[in-house]
Amino acid sequence: MSKEKTVFVCSDCGGSSPRWLGKCPQCGSWNTLNETVAESPGGRNRYASGSRPALNAAQAVAPLSSIEASDFERTATGLDELDRVLGGGMVEGAVVLIGGDPGIGKSTLLLQALDALQRTGLSTLYVTGEESGAQVALRSRRLGLDHSMVQVLAETQLEKIIATIEQTQPAVAVIDSIQTMYSEALSSAPGSVAQVRECAAHLTRLAKATGVAIILVGHVTKEGALAGPRVLEHMVDTVLYFEGDTHSSFRLVRAIKNRFGAVNEIGVFAMTERGLKGVSNPSAIFLSQHSEPVPGSCVLVTLEGTRPMLVEIQALVDGGGPSPRRLSVGLDRDRLAMLLAVLHRHAGVACADQDVFVNAVGGVRISEPAADLAVMLAITSSLRARAMPKGFLAFGEVGLAGEVRPAPRGQERLREAAKLGFSVAIVPKANVPKKPIEGLTIHAVERIEQAMDVVRELQ
Ligand code: TYD
Ligand code: MG
């Protein structure tokens, strides 16, 4: 295949230059020029689908009510926790991006999923650009998939991969990983924004044209974004993130975008000697097991997708230097800074000259503001070196004015906590259930000061 002409296009203003420059000649932004294939005027669009011309034909305009609303047909992967985040299973022609830190278990999960699909009689293809066929085979033996019929292709060149997919027409193809793939049309290195975007765009077209469901594996860069400035997220139908602490055995798969299902749904897995096993009742895995309550710890019930889960927040407040540190793991750092300011202003708890470390146990990442109250109570508990009472939990969002706002589906959270033996809770007033929950004493608060008063009485 002859090399196509390439140009460098600015990601900010869209201006172009025939060669790479550090600064865009049009808008003056730095480091924004990315290589792409030059579009030949009047030529056929490179992303147009070849195999199904009907897709490109002009469609007739029709009133919405006359269009038949058929639900997507889903193929369950056989891994329940993965199906849950996908919204029921794989959809024909869908493109799923699964991102996560290296070593978290993406390849393991997908190999298990492909094998399960293959066993239901579907054909599957696993394209590996990171490992050799022998390494994949070794992994499959370790997973106990000795007689796996999953088709493996060790290849990194996009054009060859596309040819193989068109020829073999698998139901599901995994590209592991998109950062190792390269298109001959571009001269930039595999993993560069230009290559990642080019390869993903072609594979997306291919999925839509052939009906093959494609799963792209993407590594997350140090900043936490999928390689390139999230270039892929808008292109694909579903974005899943694989999270968790590599030192703990639990892994979460979270849907952050899903055209075929709900977002924020999570699947929970445990990494074992023989691969990933789904955890169907994950409520209590993110609690550390203290025999007696310890200062600096507070449990909250977080609602991830449709399931409530109990998560322990730990805080350590300790004498710092002239520029104290604020560090959070699993929680947003800016939100922590805000909560510290609210604590100081409205509850008179000052940590200005102290280092503050906050951690969500078990490598879980909490994005909902309902964690605010638990974070603040854990910090106060550490600062005062006084433990929360046994069986205590709290949740609720805290605003800048010191008000405690309700969390969605409070009753469900409280019921889950009671089921696990928790006995006392501080919750926003609007979350107090009308009927008392057996075994659970509930204290309703409207402001952070009130919460502090209740805690002082309980300790
Ligand atoms: P892997 O799937 O290679 O991660 P990724 O593709 O996201 O980079 O997972 C690798 C880790 O999982 C590695 O540290 C070993 C561990 N592991 C197990 O604990 N049990 C297993 O059965 C397998 C296959 C891997
Ligand atoms: Mg891998």
C-alpha cells in the first residue's frame, strides 16, 4: 500500500501545516499539531464503509413515530458482572472501549469473556499487539481454558487486522491494545494520538459496516486519561473503566458512557489464581476489619449504579510543615480541599497547618458527593484522635454553606447498612425513612455543625 500524504492538524483551531511544528502557525497554541492523513479533495471519504454501501446512501426523512423501535439484541458474555456493566451483553456492531492501568486485568477479563462467548457457539477473535500467541496461550492455560477455541492473531498493523476481521467475520473481536496498533497511512509512532485516533476510527467504521462487535483495550496514561486527550471516548458506543488497587484482589469495571445501557453501573471481580471471578454480593468488601473502632475511619454507603455498597473512608491528619499536604486516594482532591474549607468555616475544625491524607479502602474510586459527610467525619475523628462508635456510618453531600444535602435513594442505602449489622447512622434530614429500620438508630442533620454535635455525643 502506498503511503498516503499526511498533514499536521491543530487540535485547537483545526489549522494545518505540512510538517510538525511545536507551535501552531494559525492560533499560536503549543504542542497541538497532530499528524493525520490529508483528505484529497473530491476523493472518497476514508472512513466511508466499503462493505455496506446502503449505510452511505441518503436516508429518507421519516416521522419519529413511524420508525420501528426495536431494542438491541444482546449477547450475554457469560460473565454476569461484565454483562451488568454492558447493559445486558454485547450488541452487534457496537464498539466498546475498556481502559485501565497496566496490569489491572484487562487482557485476563477479555480472554475469559471471549472464551465464554466461544463456548456458546459464537466465533471470536483476539488480536494481541502486546503479547505473542505463546504468551496468550500460557495465560489461557493458567485460566484453565485448555481447550479454548478462541482465534488468536498476533498483529499490530491495522490494515492486516481489518482484512482478517472482514474475512473471518467473528461475532466479537478484541483489539489488545489500541495503543500498539498502527496504520500504514501515518508515519507517527504507534500509541501517538494520531495513530490511536486513526486506528479507532477505522475499526469503528468496520464494526458498523460488518456488525462485528469490537472491544478496544486502552491503557490509561499517568494523568488518568485514555491515551490522547480522551480522543476515543466520543467515537465509541461504550466506555468501561477497569479500576482497583493492584495490591488488593478486588477489581471494579465501571461504565462511564453507554449508548446501550445505564452508566455508573459497576461490576465487581476478584482476581484469583485462576483469573477473574465475579463477586455477586459486593456490599461489604471495601471495609477493613478492625476488631475495635479506630480514629480516622468512617463508613459510608455509596450507590454505584443500582447496588449500594459500604465503603470505609480513612483519614490521617498529622502535623505538617509550612506547606501542608493534602492527598487523596479514590476521592477527588479538589473536593477534599473544599470540604476542609467548609469544615473550618462552619464547624470550626481547623487543619490549616496539618497534612491531610484521605483514602477510600480497597482501591475503590468514589465520585458521588454523598461521600462528603463521611470524609469530614473521618478527618475530624483523626484530628481529635477519637474513634467513631462501633457500627457507625454516615452519608450526605455537604455544600459550601455548610448545609447537608440528601443523597439519592437514601432508604435503600440505610437498609443495606442495617442488613450488614450497622447500628447507628448520621444522614441528611430528607433521607430519614418514614418507617424506622430495625436495628438502626438514625440521626437526621441539616447542617455540618449539627453532625459534629451528634458525633460528640456519640463518642
Ligand atoms: P493482565 O490481564 O495482563 O492485565 P492488563 O491486560 O490490564 O495489563 O493482568 C495481569 C495481572 O493479573 C498480573 O499481575 C497477574 C495477575 N493474574 C492473576 O492474578 N491471576 C490470573 O489467573 C491471571 C491470568 C493473571
Ligand atoms: Mg494486557
